[in-house]
Amino acid sequence: MVEGSSREGKGYDILLIESDPDSISPFIDSFKMTKVTNRVTTVSSGDEAFNFINRCDAYEDASRPDLVFLDLHLPSTDGLEILAEIKNHTELKRIPVIVLTRSDEAEEVAQTYDLHANAYVRKPESPERFERLAQAIEDFWLDHVILPPKK
């Protein structure tokens, strides 16, 4: 087993880009139960996400996330634009981005992978499924995978 704890017990910072308030609470509650998550930061629009990842305006002191969860259907700037911004940015492109959405349209799935999303995951429909997803993410992305160092 490869230990992914290149952060040596400091925890991981997750950025959730999600406009649906009904999805935010179960996501955060599920990740509170994991052992390795330090902080979950949420932003609720594409413009706010753009500012966060580029450290603009109110987010100039924001910590770079270790992992990004991205809903594609956002107000203002859409999720595909945010994904492209992250993956085309020299300092951000190594951050894993997991698309988290209710859609399973083949064209949308293909577009996200063309833009170098690391995974495309259907958004859970219940708190129990959110907990299972959080556990699976902890097991794989935060325990087994060695994430790149923060820049």
C-alpha cells in the first residue's frame, strides 16, 4: 500500500464549488467524519470560484486546495470554464478536480475529461451515499494517492 500522506498529518484542504445549498451540508458533514480532511471551503458561483482559485478580491490569502470538487451547473461562469481555468493554469493544473454533478450526459462527461478532469462522479442523492462517497474519496484520493505539493 502506498501511503499518500506526503502532508504528514497536516490534513488536506478541499474546495467545493457547489451552487446547490441542499448538497453543501451533506458534503461537509460527510467529510467531517473523515480522518484526513483539514478544511472544506465552499464557494457557490463560478465567479466566486474564479476569484478563489486565482486568489483575487476577498480570497487573496486563500490556501491552495489539495482537491477540488466541481459542480458544472453554476451561476455566472459555468463549471467547464472553471475546469479549463484550473487545468490551463501553471500553478493549479496539478490539483485533482473531481466533477460532482447530477448529470450523466455523454457529451458533458466527454467534455470534462477532454478538459482533464480527474474524475466524473454522480452527486449522491442521500446523506448515506454522501458518507460512502466521502469515505471512498478519503480511502483513495487522500490515503492511497500521493498528491502534488502545494505551490
